[in-house]
Amino acid sequence: MEQQYDVVIVGGGAAGLSAAVTLGRALRSVLVIDAGEPRNAPAAGVHGFLSRDGLSPRELLALGRAEVLHYGGHIVSGVAVAARPTPDPTNASEPAFEVDLADGRTVGARRILAATGLTDILPDVKGIRERWGRDVLHCPYCHGWEVRNKAIGVLGSVPMALHQALLFRQWSPNVTLFLNDVVELTEEQWEQLAARSISVVEGKVRSLEVTDDALSGVVLESGTVIPVEAVVAGPCMEARSRVLESLGIEPVEHPQGVGLYFEAAAPGGATSVPGVWVAGNVTDPMGQVVAAAAAGNMSGAVINADLMMAETRLAVATAASRVEGLVSR
């Protein structure tokens, strides 16, 4: 790890690595700080990613890390805990930062990209966390094919539960919506569910039933067991970043009610703080892996263009000073 980089990227997932590759190919010095806690680690494979469908999440990251290193980028294991503005050693009018790691190391950056992803806050139902990413799911485009034609239960835990039930009906004729004492349906919504032959179960859900390491049922507080082979549970998605928050950038409620995210102030992921960008699930909670990678690619290109303009401004000012010096002689 060097002392100063053009760009420090916090987060080594698909977005962060993609941005690092783009910047490395642009001949920028790049450092990726990776805590090694990918959100999709429990999943068996990544889906919807052209040419990489079914690849394990960790293998995808290993391939991405190798590409970053191939283009001269640096990757360190660690947790970035804070950042603060500092004078740019080459141009005082441009933003620059120092980034602190939890182990006491500090590194300089002309620009920062936060690609720290998010945390899934799961419903308080016994057994959900242990089955998460296996037969407890949330995204039909990530896992719908794998549970096609199976008995699917949709847990009423978030406002989008009705939407999830209608959506998963595309993959299976056997879908049950568990209201879980959380979801209240309008007359129109009851009609929609009935028209699509989606069963509705009232009452609070207590736990999941597992048989031979496979999900087999949903257990109600009454003790009744409803057989299912997969459960859809909408998590509350919480994006947090100690680095962003240390710079005064706070997460806000997502307009679709899915949790907290960091809002980008401009295309490419620019935030309200000059020199700081966001990419991936930290700013796009519902984006799949391929979308996160694409966002990182775009952010990398935009950050490179921003650095290029800073260097151009410095070159113009330097040239003008030289001319002024010649004239004054």
C-alpha cells in the first residue's frame, strides 16, 4: 500500500472492483479497501450476469480482484472507518482526502468511491437467517428459476409483500402469501390475489420448518404448519458507511420504502461532497450484481474525467503563470 492514490475505493464487491478496473485501465493509481464481507456470500451462484450465470459469488470476486491487480491496482484487506478533507499536495483548489483504516493505517486519496453495499435486516422469524440465500429468497430475478414450480411462501414483512407474491406467481402456480399480522389487504388486492390463484394465510408466523436440511414448511403461532419448499422474505435494506458519514453524508429513506440508502446527487454517483462518489447497492439497493458492476464501471469513467479536468485546470494555470512571468521580465 502506497501513501497517496488518485482514487481510494471503499468496498471490494462488484461495483468497487469494476470501478477499479476502469480506473486502472485509465492509468490511475487505485486502492481498493475490502472488508471481505460480501452481501451475497450465502448464495450458491450469481444470476442474470451475462456470461457468468451460476458462478459462485466468491469466484466472481476472485476473478475481479485478479483483473484489478492486472491493471496495476492495489487491494488491501481492512475496514475503512473515516475520511477527512486534506489539502491536495499538487493543487490546493482541488478536493483531497485522508482515509483511516481500523488498524491504524492512513492513506491519501484525490478522490473517494464508496461501494460498501448494504446489510439485509431480516424479519424476526426463527430459521430465516440460517436459510437466507438458500431456500429463503427475496429476488425472483436472482433465484426465481431455481424455485420454479415449487410451493413458494411469501412472508408478509415489508410493504412490497403483495408485489412479491404477484411477481413470484410468474415462476410457480403454487404461491401462498402469509399476512403475518403485518400486511393489510384492500378489497382490490384480495381480488388480484384471487384472480391469480394465490392463497392467503392469516396469522403471525413463528418459524420455519426444516426437514433433512431443506425447507419444508412455515409454522404459525397457532402451531399450524403450511407446507412450502421456498420462502420469499423481503428484508429491510440498510446501507451504512462510516466513511461517508464521517464526511457528513447521511443515508436517507429510499422512496420505495425498502430501507436506507445514500442518494447520488448526479449521474455517475457523485455525492453532495465534491470528490466523493457512490456506486452499487449503497446507492441502488435493488440493483443486481450486473447492475452494480455497470454502476462501478460508469463511476470509474466519471471519476477519471473529473481528475482529467482537474489536471487540465492546473495545466492551464501553470501555463498562464509561465507566460505572466515571461511578460514581466
